[in-house]
Amino acid sequence: MLRPAGLWRLCRRPWAARVPVENLGRREVTSGVSPRGSTSPRTLNIFDRDLKRKQKNWAARQPEPTKFDYLKEEVGSRIADRVYDIPRNFPLALDLGCGRGYIAQYLNKKNSSETEIPTVSVLADEEFLPFKENTFDLVVSSLSLHWVNDLPRALEQIHYILKPDGVFIGAMFGGDTLYELRCSLQLAETEREGGFSPHISPFTAVNDLGHLLGRAGFNTLTVDTDEIQVNYPGMFELMEDLQGMGESNCAWNRKALLHRDTMLAAAAVYREMYRNEDGSVPATYQIYYMIGWKYHESQARPAERGSATVSFGELGKINNLMPPGKKSQ
């Protein structure tokens, strides 16, 4: 669990407090990472990060921004559950892409101490973490990393700032997220306009995630998937909520405008193909949960190859190898 020593919340909100550099133990760039403004030959520039910042700022300024937080609060609670499943203390943690503190609020609810976990907000970019090596015991991230252009480098930075035997617990959208909306838009646009453009941002495949974590240096990996299905009155209400969450598409290859006829046709296709019995339409959010540890010599390691003393072929004879009083029934 988290002891009340501190939770650093890395935010991209316009009102997050700026912390003086001397208090951060800040480094300008991470190991092997180019400074801000430069380019790396391996980086794919998929997302317009400036547009994404504007989308999130717009969503934060709405009169009732919290009414769109239902999905992020649910995933934040599940991340907090995974933190408390680990029977140890984490004196210093970082919430990467914290938003309104969707993880922190549940950590405080589950905290056995009577005092709230102290937090410090830092305005920074997930792609350029301003912290020294071996700073945090725990890094958590909920529904933020799917907008990162260079996910391998982001995971490497997270590994860099973790202390040895530190753990990263994260959640991000999976490849089947909003497949109903994607299919409906593609069918309608193909029928009305003779072709289609991508309107749903690309997501990482689950079979790639474990490889990326391992390549970043994490070990003892756990990757699992879950689906959250939310029902909406119609397609337009779903799109309104996505905009309110700040989760509208920001890929560079997006189509700026959809014709009105195409949108109406997509809503009709959505309802015809996926309608529930009560008239609502479902939207599926696939969530990848990941856990990875930074190496420490105290961690359990697999035995060397060839060191086994019993083969699998002898398991059927196990009763003959045990004392009479301990044989299985």
C-alpha cells in the first residue's frame, strides 16, 4: 500500500501547479531520449499532441466535466485494487497522466491511515518525464499512454525513473475499443462517399504489449484484458461523451469533416447492427492492464535451464515417491 509519504501526479491540465525544478530532482532528458523539439529516427508521429492538449483543455473547461468521468473513474478504481493487491509499502509514487486524480481518490479511500496521501501536481508531458533515475517506488498510469507517439520510449522512461524492485501498473485502451462505432462509420462512409477514412485512433495490440514491456527492461510481467460495455441512447450521445472525456480522434491522418448524410447513415447502421432490446446501443471499451517490475537481485528468478531433478513424465508416479502418510487421495 501507499504510506502517506507522497504521490506525484503528472498532469496535462492547464491549472496543474508548476513545481520548481530544484524540488523535482529534475533531469532534462531521459537516458537515450532526445530533447524536446528534436526527432528520433524510430519515432512514428501518429498523433497531433498539440490538438490532443487542446481537446483535453476544452473538455476540462466544460460546465459539468465530471459527468464524463465514469469510465476513467472505473478504470482508476481497478488500478487502485491492483496496487493494494501487492503486500508492500510504496513511499513515493507517480500517477502518470493523472487527470482529475482518478487513481488517487481510490487510493485514499482504501488507505488504512487516517490521513490523506499527500500529493504534488506536476505539469509535464508523458513523452518527456522530468525525473531522475531511480526516483519512484511505484508508477501508475490510467488511460493516458494510448495517445503517446513513441510508446516504447515512454515505457523505457518509466523503467528509468523507477527504483530497483519498483513496479509499474498501467491501463490503456485496447485494439477492440469502440469497434461498433468504427464499423458503423466505415460502412456508412463507404456507402455514401465511396470510401472511408480512419475515424477511431489506432490502438496497441495485446500481443505487442508484453514485448514492449520486456524490451523496456521490465520483468515478471502480467498483461490481462478486460472489456467495459456502456449503453447509450444513440451514436451521437456516445460521440458527445467521447468529446467530453477529451478522447476525440487526434491522429494526423484523420478526416476533418464528415458529411451530415454520412453521420445519419452511420447512426442508423449502428442502431440496426448493435441495438439492445431496450433501444439503447452498446459501446465496448477494451482495457489492457499491465504490471511490470524493475529488476532487483532480491526478486525470485526461474531456475537455470536443465536444473530440474524430476521430469514431467514422472509426475504420474508421484505417489510412489511420497511417504505413505502424505500420499494424495
